[in-house]
Amino acid sequence: MSLGSDEIERIMDEAVAGRGIETSLHCATCGYNLRGLPYSGLCPECGNRYNARDYRFTGIFIPQRLEFPVSEVFSSLTCLVMALLLLRWSLTMRSMFLGAAFFGVLTFFFIRLTWQRLARYVHFRQIARRIERDL
Ligand SMILES: [Zn+2]
């Protein structure tokens, strides 16, 4: 049987008593305050795997990532406008249809990306509100 590096770190944390997260760090999934818990493990509230070591830092809520996806929204709208314009022009100039199709596909991918980033933004806002409420 071999242990993963997360498992080895967890066992080492348990072996050295008193080593735990000393500041308020929050779970990236539910916002639970992980203070006092081992540096790596599972969130007691939602089961999210986290690692608060400097070189890992996964599964932890990072307030700096709470940015509205402005560039994604702008890119989506720009591609949509280009696709619609080229589609309109392709009614008189058939050669424009290829460009309209290209921007149509691009619009699809940008809207998908924007949707994912918006969902993450809304989720992070909820976590930020929970953290403010718990303070
Ligand atoms: Zn959690």
C-alpha cells in the first residue's frame, strides 16, 4: 500500500501536536472557518479537501479571486456583435458567412466561459457574505 503526499502530510500533522491553522482561512466550497484545524484535511462542514500549506494552498477561499469577470463579458458581447454584423452582411455578400460562422463559434465558447466565471463569482460572493456574517 502506498500513501499519497496529502495523506503523508496529514499523518505528519497529527504526529506533531499543536500544529494547526493559526489564522482565519476559509473553505473554498462553503466558507467554513478552518482556524485550529490541521493544515490539510477535509472541511468538517462540506467535506471539501483543503491544504493550507504555502506551497499548496488548495481548497482555500482567496478573496482576491472575487472579481467580476469583466473581460469575459466584454469578449462575449464583442464576438456576439461581430457574429450578428457579419451574419447581416452575409445576406448581401455571401463571402461574409464564413466570418459570421467563425464568430458564432467563438461567441459560443466565450459565453460558456463567461457563464462558468459568473457562477464562480456568485459562489465566491456567497462565501464572502458568510465570512462577513460570521465575524
Ligand atoms: Zn467546506
